[in-house]
Amino acid sequence: MFTGLVETIGTVAAVEKTANGIRLSVMPLVEFDLQIGDSVSVNGVCLTVTKLLTHDSKLCFDVSPETLRSTNLGELKVRDRVNLERALRLSDRLGGHIVTGHVDGVGTVRNRRQAGEYTFYTIEAPAEVLRYIVKKGSVTIDGISLTVVELVGGTFSVAIIPHTLKATTIGDKGTGDRVNLEADIIGKYVEKFLSREDSDAKLMELLKEGGFA
């Protein structure tokens, strides 16, 4: 579990093909307190640390074919930058929102524009992701917890503050670039519950009274 608050940026040191995927080596800008087997969000994808190269502070991850198919990690090259976040501890503050690190789909940047100190991005999203995105709701883009500003057709937009632009890789993205998307998990659970035939009628009534159904 993650928060979507990027801790640091890492640089891809190596991308090695394996029989069933790739082995990704990343060098964080700051030293991470990690052990083999720990979970790390890499551009919003939950990966397991499989090797630690302490002499040069590299983190190694094995990336499966399914992860390569459903995310943008297969497009990474040496010297590319990635967002990194360690798994949430129960004692930590949840400053962003609940992020699982299970990417729902890959979106495409359709527009980037500057408005004063803010940078606005318009992202085209797959239908299976867009169904869970709501105005003022939360969405994760390449592991960054962001608030949806607007929904238009098959796209949504977000506003990036200067700090986020500097502290993450979002500033590297331009028109045509692909980004990992994860919708808020709460909407998925609500949809699942509402689709159940054996849903409790009283609870459904309460949800309707509260404007949630």
C-alpha cells in the first residue's frame, strides 16, 4: 500500500532482458532503507526488491510480462527517471490517498499548458479507468497522487503545483507520452458492492439517502 506521495526520483541504471520479462536496476537520488523482498512503487507500479547493490545504492526489480503489458515500464531506457515510493507503514500519515500500486491502465498526455505558476495536463484515459474518475476525486499518474480538475469526453485534467513538478518526473512528460494510471480504489469497491445481487436492501437505502447511490 502506498500514498502517491513520491519520496524521491530514481535513475534507470540498467534494463536487462530475462526469459520471462526484464530485470530493472534503479539508482535513487537518496539512500533508501530497504531490504530484499520489500515493496516499492516505481512509476506507480508495485514491485518487489529482488537485489540490493549496496556499493552503488542500486535497487533491482524483476518485472513480469503481465506488468510490461499493462504498464509503461517496458518503455524505460537507461538514464530515464522514475518516481519512487516505499510501502506505507501503519504509523505513517496518509498524506495523499490510498494507492495499491496495481495500475489500471496506461493513459496518454494530450495537452500540457502553463497557467501562471500551475502546469495543467490533459490525459486521455482508457474507458476502464475513466469510469472511476470523478471531478475533485483522486487519481494516480505514474505514482503521483493528484486531484482531478475536469472531465471532458475521454480525457481528464490535473493541475501540477511547482513543488510536484520539481519533486517528481511529471515535468518530463509532454504531448504523446504514456503514463501509468490508477483510479481511486474506493470507487471500485462501491461499484462491486452495488452490482451484487445479494446486497443488503437497508444499506442500499442508506446509500441512496446519503447521495452515494
